Amino acid sequence: MTELLPIMLSALQHYSYCPRQCALIHQEQTFDDNVHTVRGNLAHERVDSGESGTEYGVRVERSLPLYSERYGLTGRADAVEFLDDGTPYPIEYKQGSRQKKTHDDVQLVGQALCLEEMTGKAVPEGAIFHHKSRRRRAVPITPELRDVTINLIAQVRALLESGQMPPPVEERALCKECSLQESCQPDLVGSRSRIRRLQQSLFDVEDEGDV
């Protein structure tokens, strides 16, 4: 069996948000801070401490190392609760408000895939803890969400193996929230791409039909 290129669980979230962001971080090792990443780091302080114990009668493991040989995944879970029957319940901490974000959900599903392989227990649900609202959002690990995540793993692996840098996303509103704007330069790169397309089509002759 060919050994798979290991993919960080966080790469699933980065790729789902923006493939170019994923390549900058996981190929180029580029990462800059902005107000959102600083807040996220502060929200993770207790999680990253690795403290474990029992809370409200439930065993909790924080900063738990995860892996999957089947999917070639590696990383850490912010926190995992273990229910009475041993079923893992992964919890991902995010600094924003309580709202559904697919790029957060696929990272959680990646953790669930690892936990299922590591424990032999099915993981039917996890949660995103939104630090701003101090509330959880339950995320059912549905077959549809699993398929999306597994396909995403293949896309991330293909990107990292190619060594290519994707163009910026068309939806520039995402760029305003990204800490990598200065390194990415989406407007400049996007302008160059548009110029190349115009140059390529400059001398194209449209089919005007029979005269």
C-alpha cells in the first residue's frame, strides 16, 4: 500500500475557505496574524494547554493528537469528550459568533474520521464551540458531510502534491477577513490573470456566420 502524503486537519478548513490560502500556509509555510487570528489564539489558550479531566461526569481530553492511516490525516482535536460507552465527541473551538460555516464543519468531520479509526467507535456528532457567543453548535456527521470531506481530502492532497499556487477566489469578501492579504495580494494577482485572459482573446475572431 502506497503511503499517503500526510495532510493536516487544519488544511481541510483552509482549503474549503480558499485553496490559495491553503497553499500559502501548507506549501509555502506562510502565516500572518490579524485581529481574527489573535482572538482565535486567545480562545485556544486553555485548549492548547492539554489539560484533561472530568467535567460534569464526562471525561474530556484536550489538544488530543489524531491520525488516520486510511485518509492520511494528522493533527489535533481541540477537545474530545468521551461518552459513557466510549463514543468520542469532538469539539472544535472557533473565535467567531455562532453560525454555520462549512469550512469549520469539514475540519470537525476530519477529526471524526480519525477518531473512528483510532477508537473503533462510530462518531455520529460533534460540535463547534463559538467563543464569542460562548455556545456550542451541534454538527451531525451525516453521510453527505462525510462525502464532502472525503472528496475535499483528495482535492487538498492533489493540490499539495502538484506544488502549484491556485489563483485568488472570486468572492473577494472572503479576502477582507483573511490574515494573508499582504502575502497573497489577491487584487494584484487577479488583475494579472484578467490581463492574461484579455491578451489571449485579443485576436480571437468571433464566428459571424456566412456573409
